[in-house]
Amino acid sequence: MVDFVDGTAFNYEQGQRARKLFAAVVLAALDDAIADDKKYGNGPEQIARWARSRDGREVLSCAGIDPNERVVSGLMQFVAQGVRTSVALSREESERRAQQAEAA
């Protein structure tokens, strides 16, 4: 019985690690689309094309994200804002946005 519990816990941890790895791929795709948007002006279209592709849907699913049109439009809006993922996920940025929301 102990071996079963240890094996289940190990498999769960491995699954969580794989999900985080695929989430990092999604963040990298967002950063690439933001860079394309700044350079060529077509970032939202690039991320939408990727998210709708077979590979993009597979990566989103493995990251634990349902690859539907609502997600695609959210990714496009995020890219259109032009804020890199490392900055958007930082505490300072979230505090700044909260202050802006209170002021408005």
C-alpha cells in the first residue's frame, strides 16, 4: 500500500512539472508574439495563428489551458497590450495596475 501511495505522489509531481514546462512554453510564445508586434506590428495575429494551430492547441492543453476561442482572444489582447510576461507577472506591475484601477 505504501508503494502505491508513493507512486501516485510521484506521478502527480511529474505531471505538475510537465504542466509547468508547457506553461513556460506558452509564456515564451507570448513573448515572441510581443516582440513580433513591436517589430512588425502583427503580434496578435501571430499568437492567434499559433494558438489555433494543432501544435498550439496541444501545448495549451498540456499546460492546463482549454484551447477555445475565448482563450485565443485573451492571448491576443495580452499581446496587444505589449507588456512582456516577466513584467506582467511581477508584483510591482500588479500593484501599479491595482492603483490605476482605484484611481479610475
